[in-house]
Amino acid sequence: MYFQDESTENGPDPGAPFDPDIDAQLDSLREKLTEVIRMLIAKLFLLQNCSCLIYLANDYAVRWRRILKC
């Protein structure tokens, strides 16, 4: 049977000292990181849409080339 060591749990240590300045800095970093992640996700969606449009444009170009050759 597997028992998780309490020292490896994710979460605050109840016995650790609290520093409001560090806590405020961490909150600020979390907010910035969240904003960067949102921006990256939005850019990924744009790239995905662009790649779909490029694929469609190439597909139509190939079809028109076939039609014009006939």
C-alpha cells in the first residue's frame, strides 16, 4: 500500500511564517502569468485559424489549376 509523505504534499505549510510582501508579489506574478497564458492561447487559436485558411486556399488553388488545365 502506498502512503504519501506529508512533506511532498502540494499546499501551504501551516507552520511557515507569513510575509504579506511576498504574498502580494506572488499574487502579482500569478495575475501576470494568467494574462500571458490567455494571450498565448488566443495566439494559438489565431494560428490554428490561419493554418486552416491557408490549407483551404491551397486546396482551392489546386482545384482551380486542375479545372483550368482541362
